[in-house]
Amino acid sequence: MNNKSIYFIKSFRTEHPSTKPVSGVHMPEKCHEMEALLVRKLGDPTLPPNGSENSPLDLSTSHPIPNLSTPTSVRVRVKATSLNFANYLQVLGKYQEKPPLPFIPGSDYSGFIDAVGPNVTKFRIGDPVCSFIGLGSFAQFVVADESDLFRVPDGCDLVAAGALPVAYGTSHVALVHRAQLRPKHVLLVLGAAGGVGLSAVQIGKVCGATVIAVARGNEKVQLLKSLGVDHAVDLSNANVIESVKGFLKSRKLKGVDVLYDPVGGKLTKDSLKLLNWGAQILVIGFASGEVPVIPANIALVKNWTIHGLYWGSHKIHQPNVLGDSLNELLSLLCKGLITVNISHTFSLAEAHLAFTALKDRRAIGKVMITFDNGRIVKSKL
């Protein structure tokens, strides 16, 4: 297998890394091998890798460790990488971006600097970092440009930092940069116990908003209450319209100012009935599998603003927004103002179980894959 099977990020687009060492960096004569998860064909990622002809996943233990591709590139030994719903959809072939096969899935990650190019100035070998890439983090090593990496401050949990960029970055850009959430706002978060949902709840509280969280099941609701939500709706035994209207009346509030929606479907349709004049709708995703219809005539009469939020595309169009957002999130994490709830942790060989936890909505917060089992390959320069 050659290095063309791995894809890395510059401007959030998939690229092939160079198969040649960068001038000025000593590389081993023979490339060492690493563990990596490859998608050979599109299909159900909950099937065990290498387990059947139907499984799209191939767990390789002899994949080449990637070389540095430019003078400012950095190689990271991955400590943790998170699963996002987009990763699941991508393996199924249902995501808006469809990379050529084979590819290594995975987006946000954390780890330690393993090698640096001759022109790298921001980092040294051993520095803890986190980042995100278009593809490739479900592997023991990834290569990125130094401009795409963020140093994890001392005292910050490195595994938690690996869960931060996509989920928390999505919510921070949506709520702070797009909706400009303020203390007097009422924020309604759908799918509030999922990865992006929990991040939206916490960022909403940091912004001082009144936060209403919608989830299903007592365990999820109890966690949301522990995070200080002002009102939690358990869909297993309550109607979202009646429950939220009752809460709003008790607080003498007129309605919801910001709707954060990663769910779609009927829940979106019901939530529209709770929105104030001038409300803002943040379209995050469609975990329900159903893309909702927002009536344009009602949006006109109610003066609603509808924001589509595809976080990854900011890397191309507004990279400074992403950079500022992630630095702010790392600061909040280190200060304890936000926390990352990790409900499941798996090894790379158990990736299908990680995808199953995501698919079956058993996750409360984030699902992580970690490389801390003593089998990590140590590359040499």
C-alpha cells in the first residue's frame, strides 16, 4: 500500500501527501508502519472491519507512516480522535463531500508533535496540539501544516481537546459569530445530549442566555440539568410545544430567540411554533434523517433569519473566524467554563462499535477513539 491512500488537509480540501521527504529533514531509509482504518468501499461502518465482504472498513496494521509534505508541515502522533455524525454519513456515502476511495476517515484530533519541517517556527517536537482535517485522523499519525494546528495549553486534557474542534467549533461559530447570542436571548437546543447539542448548551450558558434543552431519556435529561440548563424537555414523556410554552409562561418570556437545530424532521416543525418575532434559526444538521421545510411565508411575516451552518467550509472562506473560535474554546476548556462529556472510548480496532454507539444514539456527548494502549508505533527521523 502506498502513501496515496492517505489524504490530508490544506484549506479543508483533500490532498495527497508527498511521497518524498522534505529537504532539510532526515527521514528513515525505510518507512515505518502504523495502524490506520481505511474505507475500501461505501457501506455500513457498524460492521466489523475485515470481518466480512460487506464491511466497508479495513483495519491496516502496516500502513506507511506519512512523510512531511512541505517545509512548514508537521507530523502529529495522534492521541485521540472523535467521531462526528458526518464521519458516519461519509462512510455510508451520504455526506455532501464524497472523497475518492480508498480513504481514511476522521476529522478532529489531538496528539503530540512527532516531526517538524525545516521552516516550522510555531511548534517543537513533543508539543501537545489539536486540529481538524478533511480526512485521515483515524490513524496513528497525521500530517498537517503548522498553520492548521492549535497548541493545547498546559493543564488541558488532551483527549478532551481532541473532541473540541468540530462539535464545539460548530456551536461556537453558530451561536457567537452567526446568531450573536446575548444574555437576554432564549436559546432552544434540539438534540441537546449529542456531541454538538451538549456543546451548544454549554456555550449558551457561557453567553448568559436562557437555555432550553430537548433530549430523549432520563439519563440524558439529568446530565443536561447538571450543566445548568434552565429547562429540559424529555421527549420520551413530554410534548416539546406544551413543555416549552409552560416554561416560557412561568418565566414571563414571549418565546424562543435562537433555535439550534441539528435534528430536523418533525421536531423542527414543532419548534417553529415556539419562535419569537425576529428569531434566528441555526440549521446544523439532520440527525433525524429528514430535511425539514421552513415555510418562507412564515419566515417573512415573523422576520426570521435562517442561518445555514456548514462549519468546515469556514476553513476556506473565513479561516480567521475558525482560528479565533478554537483559541477561545481552548481557553474556556482550560478555565473549566466548558467540559467535554465523553460517553464512549474505543480503540481503532473497535471503530465499528464506536459507529454503532453513534448510530443507535447511545452516546451522551462525544464518542472517541484513543491511541493509548501501548501499541502506538514510534516513528524515527
